[in-house]
Amino acid sequence: MRQIVLDTETTGLDPKQGNRIIEIGCVEIINRKITDNTYHQYIQPDRESEEGAFEVHGISTEFLADKPRFADIIEDFMKFINGAELIIHNAPFDIGFLDHELSMVDPVWGKVSDHCQVTDSLVMARRKHPGQKNNLDALCKRYEVNNARRELHGALLDSELLAEVYLRLTGGQETLALGAEGSSSQPGQVSPIRRVDSNRPQLHVLRADIEELKLHEERLDILGEACIWKKDA
């Protein structure tokens, strides 16, 4: 099973407003193992980044001036992702930009979904952790993925981090944080869950005999109206 964790950086938020992709980063996962096979490309967008976007990625117009345009890299990029399952955090954003870039080069390329299956890791995270922050930084903290290098967003770095997060997000619950008062564990200490052996001996169930049931009823009678167990009887 070949999966590609993908991220992009852009000049702004909306391709319909003329914004373009300026960086693509991809990390390959095969059979749930991250490989050394990556794709990384800066792209000349023929426009400046909006101020808000530049504050996020820090990629300047001057830096991109000598980089290839999307039309120049489309063959290699599409060859790299073809047939894979794409793992993207907030997939509609990146796919919207990629589909727009494909249409600008040649409509014959169609859409990314014509070439790949797309999985949104943000949707997966929200289902698993409802009501919590599920951006990449929050997930790195939750799954103990070191993101100390992430001072600014970068497509390849973010793909590398997301690949680690995705494998932990989809790997099932393997550890349990014990934080209750009275626990012998230190605060924040993670203790392994021990799975129950399916071949363990069956537990023997001891049921109350007639005499014990009689004593139980007598005890309930003593409680009188305060006995909640008899109100619905």
C-alpha cells in the first residue's frame, strides 16, 4: 500500500483570487513505514504572497524568482503521486489549489482525484478527538512528535511531521496516560496497555443462593422509602 503525505504552501487562501502554489512537499509511506523517497519543489508563482501568507511560510518573492513554474514540474509531480493514497491535513484547501494549477496548465489533466485517492487527516483527527484542537502543532504535542524545527510552515517539513502523526493517529491506542489523583504514576507518565489474552481461562461466576437473596430482600425492607432499588420494582 503506497501512501503520500502531501502539503503545499501558497501565496494566499483562495486560488479563485489568483493565489498560487509556491511549494509542494511529499513524503512516501509504504506498508505503514516512512521511506526515504520524498518530493520537494519550490515554484515561481508569478505574483507576490499576501502579507498574511508570508507571515506563515516566510518564503519571499525574491527567493522564488529563479524557481520553475508549475507547468515545468507537473510531469514529475504527477508521476510521483500517481496511484497513491494522498494523506492531506485539511485536504480541500490543498486539493483546491492543485486542481486549479492542473486546469491552468491543461484541462486534460483533470483533477487530482482522477489520479489518486484523497484522505483528509484533519477529518480523521476531529472524529477521534472531538472538541479538541486538531491542527498539526496540537497533534504533534498529543502524539509526542517533535516539531521543534517548525518555526514557520514548510511543505516538506509539515509533510514529515504529518506522516509521523498519521501513523500514530491510525495505529490504534497503544498507550494510556495515567493522571488521576492517587495513582502511583507520575503526572504525565504514560503506561502501556496490556491486551487481554484471548486464550485466558473463563471466569467462574458465583450467583447468590436462595438464602442470600432472602437476606438481601430483608436488608432492602429495612431501608424503607429510602431504598431506590425498590422504587421501580
